[in-house]
Amino acid sequence: MQDNTWNIETSAILTHESDLTPDTKARAADAAPARRPRGFAAMDRNLVREIARKGGRAAHAAGTAHEFTSDEARAAGRKGGQASHAKRGKLLGEARVEEAK
């Protein structure tokens, strides 16, 4: 059984990317600890949904939940649309300037 812990020998091997040979790359891959989901990502989706539902109900019961009015929602949507299409507008504006020349 191979030990997959990070040790001083492995870290000394990985000092520079250019120094890595195929053999040391393989050893480095074996030595790197596997990443595992943590927190809500590790939980069952239905359990996460249930926790969120309870949190929403608690916030409304405590009076701390925010409910958007239609005007607030409209303004937020407009702001998001402007942000996501800002670059497109700049590019079109530059093209129109060049066409006018």
C-alpha cells in the first residue's frame, strides 16, 4: 500500500516546474492529497434544500427576510442586464465611430 501523504521529499522534488521529469510528475500526482467536497457540497441535495427552507422560514418569522417590491426587482434586473452587456455596448459604440469616419 502506498502512502499518499505530503512529505519533505516530495516538496523538495517539486521546487520548479521545469525540473519535473515524467517520473517525478507521476510521484507528485500520487503524493497530492485528493480533494473532497466539504460543507454543503458534501451533503445530500435534499438535505441542503431542507436546511435552506428552514432558514428562509426562520428569517421571515424573525422579520429579517428581504422581499423585493416590483420596482426593486425591475431596477435589479436592469442593473444586471447593463452589467452583463456593458462590453457589447462599448464594442458596438467603437464600431459606429469607425463607420462614421
